[in-house]
Amino acid sequence: MKLTRRCGDAAVAGLNDTLLAKAAEHKLLRTDKVRADTTVVEAAVAYPTDSGLLAKAVGSMTRTIRRIQAAGGATRTRVRDRRRSAGQRARSIAAKLRLRGAAAREEGQAAVLRITGELGDIAQSVMADAQAVVRNARRGLRTTGGRRRGQLHRALNDQETLLECAKCVVDQTRSRLAGVMPDSATRVVSLHDVDARPIRKGRLGKPVEFGYKAQVVDNADGVILDHTVEIGNPADAPQLAPAITRVTGRAGRAPTAVTADRGYGYASVEAELHELGVRYVAIPRASKPSTARRGVRTPKSVPRQDQMVNRMRRPYQPPQTQLRMEPHRADQPYRSPNLVRTRSLRPQPRQDQRPGQMKNRPPKVPPERPASHTEPAPDRQPFFRSK
């Protein structure tokens, strides 16, 4: 069993603080240079969809109703099992998404929205049955005793939690079907981990992650001096000064130098760190995201007349990618320029120094000469030229 589950988060946090204070007392903890960064603590959540969450909510509420009735609560309340109808509609969505062709895909998308609305109606019907079961079971909870009373009490609490989550899922589904994207700060992505949220950190391979946002502050030795876990995706900048304050309280002195990434690069953050006693702040200022992080993609197919020479193309660069040549470096004038992605094929500085660099360069046509003109006989050159 994990220590956190057995002793609790407060006990583990107290042990960490005591260990850091002991190391600082014996001058074993270096805090002259610290670094701060944020990351995503991923939750055990599969990629959430509205239809999948609705189908899971129907199944979970129905199973909890069976638990309540097995414990002796609301035994005479009639409830219809709608798990089969919900599962059939959830599987039919996968069949609609496999359709091929433009017209079939458009028809499939319309069918997916219709089926998702039907799943919302089924979830609302199950919620009404669950509320009736909870209301009737609460009345009989007073007369139930022994072991069944504890089982019934736990089942009722679980059902009330599921009802709240299911209501949020149905509301955000109705909002998305109406054309309004729900807010990510309150969006439910899991029924068993209701605090997990979608977080966008700007990673190219994984643009959206599901879990919690954590900030870690460590020193040059890799010892973690401070950490926090937040729900949702709060801004990075306001979290740095409180973390440095906590590090100062544990170590007894403020760090000499603090570094972080561009997410913390604001003048207000630097001023707060200087007020806390930090002498050097090495944080780059925040700027606009790059073209790749903004989601601007190069078209897959480029006309042949707009393609550049692929003589220096790297293996990871597909042949139909728009490329441009970087300018020659001043310290290495004889080095071949590299090719990088671009959105337009503008010639770069000193790009056409050598002939044949551009594939779409028009061929050289010799000037026209009169018919009476005769070519002079070429001079014979020796095969071996003497030095």
C-alpha cells in the first residue's frame, strides 16, 4: 500500500518539510541556484468523448442502484435497466466514424451528433430513476441497522456523487451540441477522477493532456525544494514568488539565482523576486509562440514549379515539404546552408550564389545568331597541361 494512501497527504508533506529543514540545518542543502518549471501530472483517464462519458455514466448509475437495492434500500422502486440501449448507441458511433468518402463522412458526423443527443436523453432518464431510488432509500435508512446500514450509506453517497458528475456531463454535452464549447476549467473528463482537467501546454506531440498541473522547484543537485499540484491550468507566473518564499523559509536564506522558462518571463515576476532577496534572475521574456505551436501547417502537396532542390534534404524532411535555405554563416562561409520549413518560397539572403540551387530556374537559352555566322574552330588543348 502506498504511503500517501495509508498516512495521508498532510503526513507525507510534513515528513518532506522536516527532512529539508534537517538538511538545511546541517548545511547539506544548497539553495544558491534554483530552477522552476511546470509539468502535467497525467491522470488515469482515457481520451474522453461525450458519448463515452454518457455511456459510462449510465452504466455506473445503474450498477449503484443495484447496490442500493441489494443493501435493502428502495426495494419496491421500479427501475429500468438502460445499459444495453446506451451501449448499442455508443458502438454505432464508432461504425459511423469509419465511413469513407466526403458525403458519407458528412452524413456520419450528423449521425454522431444525433446519437450523442439520444445518449444524453438516456442519461437523463437514468438520473431521474437514480434520484427516486436515493430519495426512497434515505427514508428507509433510519430503520436499517448493522452491516447493511454502512453498505447502504456508502452506496447512497456514491450515487449522489455520480449524479453530480452525470449532470455536469449532460450539461456540457448539450452545450457542445448547441455549438458552444464548454469551459475547460469546469469540464469533466472522468467519472472516477472528477478533478482532472484538460490542460494545453503547447507540446507538439501531445497538444492536450488530462490531469493536474504541477510546479517543481529544484536546485543544482536535483533535490526538489518545493512542489505544488493545482487543479486546471493556472498561469505559471503568479506561482513562482510564493514558491521562492517557501524555499526561503525552509532554508533560512533566499536563493542567489533563479531561472525558469518563458512562462515566467514578466517584469512583475522579476521585481517580486528581487524584493524577496534574489540577486540574479535568469528568465527569458515571454514572446509569441512559434508557427508550429500556433498550429499553422504546411500544405501536404506543393506544385512542382514551387519545389526547391532536394539535394540537401534531410531524411526526416518529406519530399513535398516547402523548404528554404538558411543564409550562410559568417564563421563558416564554405559550409552548405541548411534547409528549414517555410510557408512561402522567398529567396533568402545570398541564396543564389551557386548555380542550380533552385529547381524551377529557367534554362539558359543561347542568343540567336545570323545564318551566315560560322563557328570558329576550337583550339586544340593538350590533355596534360604543364605547370
